[in-house]
Amino acid sequence: MIRTICFPSLLVLAGAWVIPAQPAGAVRAGGSSPRIEELKRRVSTGDSAVVAAFWATLGREHAPIIEPFPGDEHQVLATLVWRGGPATRSVQVAGNQMAHIPSTDVWYATLIAPSDYRFAYSFKTDGNASPQPDPLNPHRLIAPIPQERPASAVNKDSPYINSSIALMPQAPDSPWVDLRLGVAAGRVEEASYPSKIYGGVRRVWIYDPPGDGTPAGLVVCLWGRDYLNEIPTPTILDNLLSEHKIPRLVAVFAETDNDRFQNFQVTRKFADSFATELLPWIRGKERIPADPRRIIVAGYSAAGLAATFVAFQHPELAGNVLAQSGAFWRGFDGEGASEYEWLAARYAAGPVRQTRFYLHVGAREDRRAGGSGPVFREANQRLRDVLVKRGYAVSYDEVPGAEHEFIHWRSKFGDGLVYLTSGW
């Protein structure tokens, strides 16, 4: 089955090992906010109550201020605001210097954005290197971590730790990613399993769902700390469970940060450890079903490629793949220099298994891998076409406007879990 969902464009934030600037051409400075201009006009007339009323209204409505862009329904004006103090001399946001309304505590920057866009931002005041989130915006890229989560699971060095997310009016909600009051929370604990393949113990974190009951299945997330932070998987699982969208799942977050899966030699090593060490070990700790149809392997970018390879190598153990912007352009040797799209060719030639796939990629992922290799998005399309032709169950989402970034991945992870567990 092919299912293409049109989602809006999102912010460019490449994998955690790259910190790009504001997306070129997607969000730009410019325009004039009618609401800010009216505020300036009333301040100039001596209206002493208008600034307090402005902040009180934003406290109810939340920031940023979104207004129509004159003459173009596909764009909007997004005005970011900061409440300064008497000593504030400069404020920056999203790479832009903010303007100050004299005799007030109001700092602002107006940006032009696609009307279906989402982007992340933070503030820096007076040259302070520490970014600050928007206190008027409830949407955070990395929400404050619950106290019951072990400290080792928190990436305090993430460049996104204090980023807020601006939602344009036609951007879809991401209903599963925000912490909700009253929702029972699962428990995350640190653990490690012995590995002869790696020559020592390998650290993981385990999510156990709230309440009692036998787990219906397991999801293994590669590059696990990213799936505990930038992609808030425990929160997503809690919210999905609370609305009975998925069955009870145990999640394992594998610490594979040093195995960035840049080639299949590294990927095959993890696949072997998954099959002979990690999976037997977690089954010894948790009541995980033996049925491969109840095992999901997940990852983004090159870890999405690795998750797909694990299922190819061990279909008897892993029956579901959740690949987010998978790096399917890669070859087997080195940095993808040999036989581009190696894995798609193997799926095309090999026996058909019962594996189910949830694949998604950003419509803006049109860069050529390695500078001259296949186009990232087109490699995802070709793998999809191979899988569909061979008769695999495939849900494929190509997200308009989205690039290689976490807002995209965190928004789609829950959809992938719902699809892959829907037949359970």
C-alpha cells in the first residue's frame, strides 16, 4: 500500500552533528507588522496602558504574532517579540537583529514565512552566547525533561535545548510531541548489555509503558539519545497510549552515537549485535513477543538506512521498519563511494519477506548526496518503488517543504508507529 500525505514545510535543522543556519529562501526578514505599527503609533501618542495590554494579550494568545502577507495568501508575516529589561541593549533571534520600540520593553523582528511552515528559533540578548526560549510560546523543540528520566538520557549539549517552534496558520498540528497534563508517563531507565562484537558493554535506555500489562511489541531506536531529546519518543508513546492509538510498546534507545552508520561495514556490525546480543538480552529483561511482526526498528538519516538494513539482514527478527529521511543513496563501501543505492538493489533481487515499511522524506531533500551522488529524495522514491513492486506493505510520505531536520522527524514518528502497529 502506498499512502502519500501532504504535510507542510518545516525548518531546516540537519542531523545533530550539523548545525545549519536559518533555511535559505524559506524564512526571510522583511515586511511590516500592522500590529507592531499600531503599537508604535499608540506609544507615540502617550498611551500609557497600551504596552501592558500588548503583553497581556500575547500571554493569552501566545507568540509569535501571525498576520497576512499583503497580496500573497501563501505567505504570512511572523513577528517574534521579546520583553527586554532596563539594561537590555540588543536582542537577536533566528540570525536577525531585533528592533526596539523606544520608551518600551518591546523588542521585535518581523519575518516572512510560507503559510504552511514551522521553524525553530531562540533569543540571544546583549551578546550572551546562551540562547533562550520564547516564554510566550508553549511549543518547545526539546521540552523540559521529566525528573524521573535518568540524567544520562538528557543531552544538555544539544544546540536545540532552548529552541521554540513557530507554527504558521496552515501548518498541521503535531498532536503527540508535547507533554500533556494528566497523561500517565512511562519510565525510562539506563541499562547496558554485554557485547562480544563490540568488545565491551553497550549502553541503552529502556522505556517501559505506564501501568500494568504484557508488552505487545518492541521499538528499537538507533541514535537513541536523539530519540530521547530532539525526537521526544517517550512523550509520543505516552500520548499515543493515552488515546489508545497504539498497543503497549517497550522502547529501546541504542547509544550508537559513535557508530554514525556512514557505511555498511559499520551497519552490518550493529545488525549482528542486534540479532545475537541486544534482542536476546532485552527479551531476558522484558516480556517481548518473539513474533518479528511485533518488532520495529527505527532511525533517521543514515540510522534510517541502518534500520532498513537490520530488517533486510534479519527478517526473522525484525518485521517493521520506520525510516525517517533514510540515507538510501549510500553504497556498501566507505562513505557511500561504491555502488550507490546498494540496499535498494538487494531488496529488488532478494526474496520477499513479510516486512512492513513506514518511509518518509522531505520534499526539499533535493541535494545530491556527497556532492555528486544520487538526489536524497529520489533515492527514497526508488526504494519505495522497489518495495511496492515486490509486494511489500509500504506507507510512504513525502512531506512538502520539509528538509533534513528534527521538526519534520519528530512530527512523523507517531504516525509511523500508528501505521506499523495498526494490524496488531
